[in-house]
Amino acid sequence: MPPRQTHHTGRPRCDACVQSHGRCNRALPACGSCVKYDRECSYQEETPEPQSRQSSIEPAARTAGMRIPRVTPTILGSYAPSLTPIPSRAASPTHDATAIRRTRSLSSILGDRTDIPNRKRDERSPSPTIANELAARTERLRRLRAQINIEASEVLRLDAILNRHPSADSQNGRRGTTAADDRQLEEVLAASTGGLVPSHATASGDTDDSIIPGFQASGVILTVPDSIIQNMKKGWHTPFSIAMLRDDYCIALASRPRKGRTIAFGDEGDEVTFAASAESFDSSLPEDCLTYEEWVQAWRRLLHLIQLYFSEPNAQRWRAHFTFIDTRPNRAKQWKLWLRYDIAVRRATRSDRRIDPSVFHASIFHDLIPQYTVDTALKATTPSNTFPMTQARQIHVMPKGHTTGAGAAGAAGTPMLPSHAPNISKRQAKKFLLNEAEVTPGSFMANPSATNTTELEAHVEILCARMANTPALCVVPTNTGPKHADVDPRKIVTPLIPSMWEHVLRSLNLWHQFHDIPVGLSQGFRIGTSATLQTTSIPPNHKSSIDHAEFVDKAIQKEIQEGRYSGPFTPHDLEAMIGPFRSAPLGVVAKSKPGEFRIVQDFSFPRGGGIHPALNSEINADDFTCDWGFFHDIVAVVLTCPPGTQAATLDVDAAYRRMPIYPGDQIHTVVAWKDRVWVDHCVPFGATSSNGIFGRCGDAMAKVAEARGMGPVRKWVDDFLFFRYTQAQYSMQDIFTLADQLGWPWKESKTVPFAETFTYLGFEWHLPSRTVSIPKAKRDKYMERTREWLAKPRADLAQTEKLVGSLSHCTQVMTNGIPHLAGLISFSASFPRTHSVRFRLHIISVRARTDAEWWLEQLSNPCTKTLHPRHPPVEMQLFMDASTSFGIGIMVEGHIAAWRLLPHWRRPGIDIGWAEMAAVEITLAAIIGRGIQNCTATFHSDNKGVIFALQAGRSRNEHQNRILMRIRETAAQYNIDIEITYIKSSENPADGPSRGILPPDMPPIQWPFTFPPDLSQLMTRCMM
């Protein structure tokens, strides 16, 4: 054996590195090389310790062929992790040295293998590493025993249920097993496996045999979302949807695309905030649509996570909670009710850690009954409903403990539950549910008799049956006088038909993608905040609404007539009905069409603090994702469509106002005007989540249409674009029929039938010629906006941003205009962003004025772009670099060239960034001289500033921006699409030439090309 090498740790190289002649960093418990090559790592000590020391510190043994579990959990699809470990890929090599074997996998929860008797082992001195290993193995042993107890209890419970065993209930509420239980368990296992399970007495005694009697391979390991694992590690402070723990979600987790970022886009001064799709499955998947089987799958994983990260008493309480719900006699009939109870208990325990989940919470259960009763009745009556598409469907949410009656309905002027529908007070519920003498706080729910809740469950069934026989609910006109504080006005209002959406989604195999939509339509969509209000907040409305008071009055009256507002109420009366609420300041904004306005609610108020934080500050936009038909998406369809293709455009009527809000969230969207308040039942304009809520339904509508053979379909907010390749494919009537079936409200006045020319995203598209242009009306509008901005020496931030947004929209067609936005954007960036000084005027910079004048001239002429596919890539290696010490170097197809920067080349704005951009322009000129055109060329640079500027099409640096303009103009002239990627300086072959070092083995660039004349005065060619 080679001599041991010394190391600062005092440890020799490990045996594996010695045998393979590899490098060893002497790390514990395994060196870097062994970790990299997945080898067993062991060390030999130079000085053996006495035998007496060895026995006290010898690591625990492990069975041959079995892996040690790792710390991060891999959750299996069973009630508890599989007790059958996974064999390793190969038997571990035998070493004479005693090794602290590293943790390698969680494929098994068993420990180390048992050592062969009388096997010789080297003696080791105690160390902190061994102490840590001992503690880790002790913890694994504790978990192993806990898992065995869990599995044993589950086997006994299932056997008791199968055979009506009298000890079933007693097994549910306790932890561990007795000797009698162990004997019973052996009998159950023997019976269920046909006697194939060997007993301890018949187990093989051959210590050299690596086969373990009864050892089975584990099933498929399903990955749990990392966000849930991190949440549980941190103490489970945030509630989450256990729908993310069901089998199909975990199976698809590894293959889901994950994009996700919030994007802001402005056109015509309007700001739209949205989020790209984060993943193919909704991470905020509603839990109340889970089936019983999915719920069990999810809870098995949840219990395992609780077992891993929480104390044993805590795990026992949650196990009792699960078992209690799982064993309810009427669980199958009232599954949705018990599912909602489970959700409510879990959420309550996250907000108040004192709550004991192991006891039955009668008040929570009772509060769920009214909505469950209404939902059950609605589901029973929906097939016979014949509502017209324009009529809203409403579900009234009863106040807690309120008794219904015809008089109350008449006073409120709103539809209610029928007067003959039975009601259950909390006191009656407690009488039905539990005997207070039998159940006290802290006792496990598995202990109460099943008859304590059976009476209430039966009562719920009677209530649902009576409700199912009542007529369908409808809209009742709301008068304009103040309402009396007698009923809760919150309700669900939408023309969309939840039952038909569910039917269509299931029939087209789209349920797995959009199963949350029918639930949201029937129960309301969550607006995205979980804040609890302690006081009512009614801030003053904005000046724009006061200036357009007549328009606001008419808009409120229209919402009342459509059934989307309930009221008016006095603030005091409304608070008495629904508790504390908040409103947002009303504002009025102009639509793109002159003379048309829209009411918006400023949910970003207050910006500097107040009684309540701004609603939008509590909403995460990334939780409300949808698809968007961007400009390049339409281009892709136009370029691939066959001759004869036509397109039609349709607009959704009052799109946001068709989406119902969850009644519990309607306290956050109250409308206040002239000392009166109204409850808004639908998604408002101004909330961060509004677009995502509607966009989710819009995505489903587009997918349903495509699945029915209509499409391709693209959409932008509420504007839909339908393509058809042949006239026989489908007609406009087919689109309308589908909409009538689902209750989808197209706006007839904005519907444009199929034609070869269409207007979408504000542009005119012509399919036969594959061109897109800016309409003359839009050009005239933007020219007038530009003239108004140029007419004054000063401008404010709002005017400047509005102009930049309009001109940015035009760059989709006028790509050469992108660099001519740089001056305007730099001027916009010079304004302070403090809200209080947003109207401050600044003198318009010369650069910004020059850009605006360029745009004014361009928009005075027709603006049309011919669409063409991206050019094919050219196989050519292009590298460039620059240095302040010498100059610029480039490499084209293995040929090099360098230019020395002349003295005094530096001046304000011209620095290393300018030189790096100049290197790109020189490289482009060199490949054009080589005859390159009609292709896509990839440039490699080590300057990220240049890369970002080229990708954006503009640079804030005026001098770099001028070079960038020339690059884009030249590339367009020769039909060259430029792609640029980053390369490290150490790997850039142009780095040496940029420092004046020309490799002698590389030929120089000798073909002629036109050197950029604007650069010739600042540098000179360096020849070899």
C-alpha cells in the first residue's frame, strides 16, 4: 500500500482514494471523491485504541444491501412510509477499517446491517463525529419504532373494520401496540398473506445470507412539493392546500414546467399586471373539490410529515382528527361537509396554535351547515333550471344563527332560503352533536360515541332534502333606499352555470386542468387575502370620481339592477350584518374610446399606512396566473396557417363583473359613495387578483372551444381571437351555442365575424399577405398625444409614461423604433417615484425630445410589417471582447483581428461599455463581408451590459444606443437575426486579441469588409 500522505486534519487518505490513486480531502463522514463517485468511504487510524474503548463507540451495524435513510423526506403513497427497504445497487465493499457510513438515501427507514460475528474491526478513538452519528442513529431508531407502531395500528384498524372487530374504535385513539395486539397482528398478517409470512422462529439463521425474509421492494416514491416540506420544517405556520399531496399531483411534480414571473405591460396609459403560468397544476388548488380517495392519499403524506417534524403528542392529535373524520357513519353521504370541516379545523389551528385538533369543534361544524345545505340544494335543482343566459344566478349566504322567514326576505329585498327550511341554532347543534359531560377540551375525538354526531348528520340530510325540493333562486330587484340590518347581504352572483362547466370539462377530459372553476363559480373565487379586519375603514374617494359624480351614480344604479351590488346600507347597518369591512377609494378612468369611462377601486390605497394595509399589498399576483395571447403568439399562428384561413374576434361583456367573489371576501371590496355603502358580489376593477380570476375562466373557455374543434384560440384579457382553417370547420353559431350552454356572455356589439383581415391587440392583420400594420386611427391618436407632449417645455411623470406606453406598443410593428425609446425612458426614470410628488413637472431633455420628434415623423406614414419566420441559424463561431488597456479583439470562424484604441479615446459616456458594443458592430460588419445574410447569427460576449442592451433593443447610454441603432439597421438590411449569449472572460478566445496578444497559430481576418465609419476615428487595425 502506498505511504499515507499528511494532511492538516491529521487524517490519512481514505481507503477508496488510496486504492484508486485519487485525491482525498479527508472530509467526514465521507470525502469529496467518494461522494462524487458514490463510493463507500472509510478511514484507517494510525494508532489503534485499547479494545475497551472500541466497544463503547462502535457504530451501529446495518444489514447487507440496505441503504440508510437521508434526512429529507421522500413521501410514499401509503398511510406510513414503506417498511420494506430498497436494496442498494451493489454490495458494499468490505473494509477492515471501521467506517462511519454516511447517510445515502431515504429509500429505506431501517438502520445498518448486523455485523458478522467475530469479524475483526480496527479500533477507533471517540470523536464528536461519532457522537453525532450515534445521535443520528438513535433518532432513526426512534422514527423506525414510531413507523412500526403506526403501521401496526393501521393494520389492526383495517382488519377490525373488515371483520367488524369490536376493538376498532379503541385502536384509533391510542399510540403503540400491546403484546395481545402483536399476537393479533401476526394472525392478521398470516391470514392476509395465506401464511406466507415467516415467523421469527423460521427466519433464516445464515448470517452470510444477504436475503432478508419477507423483504420487499418499495413502491414508487412520490415527491412532495418542496414548498410544503419547507413549510413543515419551519413549523407549519402557513396553511396550504393538501390537494398538493394527492397522488396525481405528486407524480406530475417532477415534470411540471415552472416559469412564473410577474409582468407589467402598459398600453394607452392603462396598466395591466399579471403573472405568467407558474406550473401546469394550480398550486393554490382548492381542497374542497377533493374526492374521499384523494383526501386519504393527501392525509397519509401529511401525517408522515407531521410525524417527521413535530412532537409525538402533536402527531397523535392530528392522527385522531383524521381517524375521527374517516370513521364517521355518514361520511360518504355528507363527504363535502366533512371535507370542509377538516379544512376549517386545519386553517383555524394555523391562526391560533392553542386549538386542539383532536377534539370535535361543534361551532365550526355548525357554521358550515348553511352553505353546505344551499350547495346541496343547488346541485339537486340545477339540472331542472332553465335560466336565460343574461339572468344572474344567486346563492344567499345566511348569517350565523339567523332565522329565515318571508318577512325578512321582503324587508331585505334579496332572495333567501325558503321560509319552511329548518334552521339549527348553535345551542341545538351542541345538543345534537355532543354530550358536554362526555367530551371535554383536550380529549381525543376517537373516543366519543358515533351516535353523538349521527343525529346532527341525519338532521343535515333532512335539511338538504327539503332544500332540494324548493324552487330555484332568482334575482329580485333591489330598491335604492337604505336597507335594514336584518340579513347578511353577501351572496354569489354569476351568469355562468357551474354544473354545465363541470359537465363540459369532464366530457372533454379537461377536468384535471380546470376542476377549480366550477367550485369557484358556485362558491365564489377567493380574492387572495387572508387578513382579518378588526375595524371598518372607509377612506375618501378620489377627485376623479367626484368630478364625474353623475357617471358614478349611473354606474352604481346599473350594478344594482344587474344584481351585482346589494344596498345601499348605512355603514353602521352593514357592519352590524357582516362585521368590520373596508372600502377602497373610487376613481374614474377614461377608456380607449373617447367619451367612455370606467369605475375603478384604488385597492393600492393607502400607500403610506392606515387603519388597514392596501388590499393589493396582501395579494400575491403569482397566485393568479393565466395564459396570454402575446403579439408573437399571433405571429406564430399567422405564419403557419394554410391559405384560406379566416379569423373572428369576440369580446366578453363585462368580463370581470361576471366572476363571483367568495362571500367571506366581500368584506374587502365594499363600495362607498355619498355616505352609503354597497356590498359588491363580483370581481372589481383594480384588484391585483381580478385579471387572474377572470383569466382562469378565460383559459378554460379557450381550451373547451379548441377541444370542440374550434380554433386555434388566442386571448388577451377579455378579447378572444378564433382562427378557422376552412369555412366548413365551424361557424359563429357554434361559438354562440357553446357560450349559451355555459352561460358565457359575449358582447354582441363587439363581435366581428370570420374574415381574412382582422383587428387584434390594436393592430390590423392581413392573413393572405401575412402583414400587420398600425391602423390609421391609432396612428393619428398617438401623433396627437406626441404633439401635446412636445408642445410644452415641461412634462410630468403621468404624461411621459402614457406616451412611452403608447409608443412601446407600436414597436411590435416598428421594431426599428425600439432604440428611439431610450431617451424617453431615461427621461421617465429621472422622476421621483414618491406618490406625493407624482405631478411634479420636469424640463424635457434634448434626447427625449429628439426621440419624440422621430416618432412623430414615423407615425405620419403608413406603418406595416411583413411577417416572416425566423431565419435559420448559421454555423459560425463569433467572439468579441474589449479592454481599456489595448482595444478591441474579435474572432470569426477561427480568424482573429484586433484594433488599438487611440489615445484620449475616452470621454463622458464613451467607456468600456461603448468599446464592447463597438466590438459587436465590427463583428457584424466582418461576417457581412464574409457573405453572411438571411440567417440567425449567435454572438458571444463577456459583457452583460451589452448583452442586456442588445436583447432589449435599446441602451440608456446615449453613445452605446447610437451604435445599437446602427447594428439593428445593418442587420435588418441583410436579414440577419442577432442572438447574443454570455461567455466567461477566461473562456473567451477574443480576450487575448483585445489585449494585443495575437496567437501565432490563428490566421488573421484578411477578407475585405466595410469598417464602421463612426469608429474609424477612434481606433486603428493592429496587424500580426
